Amino acid sequence: MSKCCSSPGCDSAHPNRGRCPVNGLEYSEVSVRTIAHHIKESWAWTPSAERYYFCDAPDCDVAYFGNDNSVILKSQLRTRIGVKERTEHDLLCYCFGVTRFDFERDPATREFVIAQTKMGACSCEVSNPSGRCCLKDFPKSR
């Protein structure tokens, strides 16, 4: 279970940040374990960097990048990254399969996710491509 989901307020801050070699912006660190969960043919992937980061910019094709300037593109993943896409079928919550459409139709889905994370039933560290709590991906207001 992700520490951000088990603590009050769902603190999703990561202290380690890296600069995307494509768009030049800074992003939070992500574990190799998370990447291996989302990359196609993870058995054929050999990490080359000491640290990896998750690029959540919708207009950037990079999903992950290493401190060695290696990149993993969205097209190299088996998982669609909801924060990089904007269709109603993209996921807001990877742990429980809540899509944008589900949330728009029934905003109570967010309360369901909050309740589940409080019970420790989430798996954000591996299920969410960002490696962080899914709650931060829900729209702030409707």
C-alpha cells in the first residue's frame, strides 16, 4: 500500500525530482517496480539509470525517464496514462478501475476510493503509473 494513501490528507509529494530530457520540466521520482508493472514486455527491460521519474505532461510522449537521460515512451507501456490522456474511458483510479466517465456520472466514486484507501485496500505504488496515490488525479471540482 502506498504511504500517501495510508496517511491523513493523502500526501503525494516525492522529495526526489528529475528534469525530463524532452520537455525540460521537473517531475517526481518513481520506482523501477512501478515501471516494470506498466512497461510492455517487462521481462525484456533492463533498467539503465540509478533513478527514474514519471513525466505527467499531457503533451509529452515520455512516460518515464532516467537520470541517465534514458526515456520510456507512452507507446512502450501496456497501460494508458490517464493524466496524459483526456478521454472519458481513461482511468482516474487504477486500483479500482474508476474512469473519468464513472466519476462524471457519479462523483461518489471518489468517496468510495477514499474509503478504500483508508482501509488499506489500495495498490497505488504499482497500479498507478505515477507510483503515487490515485486520489490526486480526481478533478478538484466539477
